[in-house]
Amino acid sequence: MSHASPPVVGRLAPSPTGGLHLGHARTFLLAWLAARHAGGRILLRIEDLDTSRVRAEAKAGALTDLRWLGLDWDEGPDVVGPSGPYIQSERLGVYEAALERLKRTELVYPCTCTRAEIERAAAAPHAEDEGPVYPGTCAHRTAADALGLDRPFAWRFRVPTGEVEWDDWFMGPTVLDPSRLGGDFLVGRPQAGPAYQLAVVADDAAMGVNQVIRGDDLVPSTPRQILLYRALGWVVPRFAHVPLAIGPDGRRLAKRDGSIKLATLRESGLDPRKLVGWLAHSCGWTDAIVASTPRDWIGRFDLSTVPKGPWVVEPGTLASLAG
Ligand code: GLU
Ligand code: ZN
């Protein structure tokens, strides 16, 4: 029995909430190479639903940073194609349709619990954002009960009990139990729009994305997203969660650390090919840092040589590249 595998479609999905930094550069390079190595396509999608954190100039900035690095895409806000629009705030109808299907199958219910949590749902959660398991206070409601509510509410997805497993391309077989990891989670609010979890799944499915390479801070989101794929009858993509970058102090690189922002490096005159060489070196593909373009690594891309731990960004190495 044999069948041709479908062509790979990968994506770059920056959130325009601040400048992209070296950690993003490495993750996006890996996502880009994984698709190009397979002869696949790349989409670029701007994830701007978290309006409290989005900065208008960061949308254009993300495209500029990624192009400076030498990445390209087959479809995106500046390369029109069949899967557009490519900015989440312009795709609200896609999320509304997915939510309607979840309502019809009673897989969501209106929740009137904590306001703070409801407001945070637009953002992609990072590992430290995991709160306690939702106690199911509103789970007795049906979707139709929303009509009689006199308070603001959000739609919450009914998480079945049990483990969810996926074969992570980088981490290997991974098992998490979303019913013990936050439990029923938010998927959207009337008027205010979808939560990150629903938007990212609806978009990847609608855009035909079948390969998702992203930072491992999103690992706790993955079993939730797999439940949404199943609930909506969509094919689950191949996932690879890659390590984040940290500073020598062991802390995660933050967008606020100006020195490692791509825009700062670009404006300082750094040769992006040196940066790409450093990233390739950090992935175990070369012993020496050689100035190179992403394209130079398509043939040598290999996820298995990427170190399992976080990438420690040494300021001294950065300084030597700039020199
Ligand atoms: N836009 C999200 C972030 O920057 C990534 C979403 C994803 O890759 O699923 O955190
Ligand atoms: Zn509730």
C-alpha cells in the first residue's frame, strides 16, 4: 500500500506585539527550512487578535525583519494568493463559522466566569500563563442558554477527560491531558472575537497548513488545538516544537530586550548572512559560523541535530558578528 504524501504547506505566524528577536529568527528559519527542504510552500500570517498588545508598526516590521533575514513566502499580506486574507483581524468570518459549528454540536457553552481570564484569551499563552483547571462552573449550560444571559460571557470548549498524544517531529511522542491542564478553555467572545486557540486552528485548516513548527512555549496549547481539529473534523498538522532562546542568565529572551531585536541588528548594519550562519551553527549544521543565506541551508536542514535544550544567546558571539 502506498500513496503520495500531500505537498508540505508550512507557515510563519508572527504576532505583531513588539519587534521580533533572535529567538524568533531561529524558530522562523527552522519553519521555513522545514517546508523548503520538503519542496513545500510557506504562508505568512499576521496574528493580530490580541488588540491590547498589538502595535501597528510591528505588522510591517515583522515582514521587514523576516525579509531582511532572507526568508520569503508564497502567500502573505504582501503576496496575494488563494488563502487570503493573511491578517487575522480580517478573517473574523472564518472564526465565526468555526464557532457556529461548535455551538451546533454543543461542544461549547457560554461562561460568565472571570473577566481577566476571558480578556487574556486572545493572546497565545506562554507556559507560565497556565492557570488552575477550570472547575466547570458554567458547564451545565447549553449553547442556547447564551440568549438568556444578562451578563457578558465567553464561549468555552468542553474538554473531554483523557490524554491527547501527538508524535512531535522534534520532541518525539508527547502526551498531555488537557482536562488536567486548564480544563475547558476559551474559544471566543461575542463581539470581541475568537481566542488564539480557535483562530490558529481555523486558519491553519482553512489555509491548508499541514506542518507547524513553532516555539516550545506553545506545547501546552497543542493538545487543546488537537481537540479542536478533531471536533471540527479537520486533519491535524504535523507539529514540531523547538526550544526557545535564552540569555546567559537563563532567562527567556523577551521582545523588550532591545539588543537582540532584529530591527536593532538590521539598523546597526549587521550582515544578515552572518546572523543566518550563527543560527545554522546553533542548529548543529556547521562547525564554523559562515556567512550564508537561508537558501544555502535548504539541502542541509536537519531537525535531529538541533540541540534539545534552549539556545543560549551569547552576547560575545553577537558582538563578534557585528565587528
Ligand atoms: N502568533 C503566535 C505567537 O507568536 C504563534 C502561533 C502559533 O505558531 O501557533 O506566539
Ligand atoms: Zn464559567
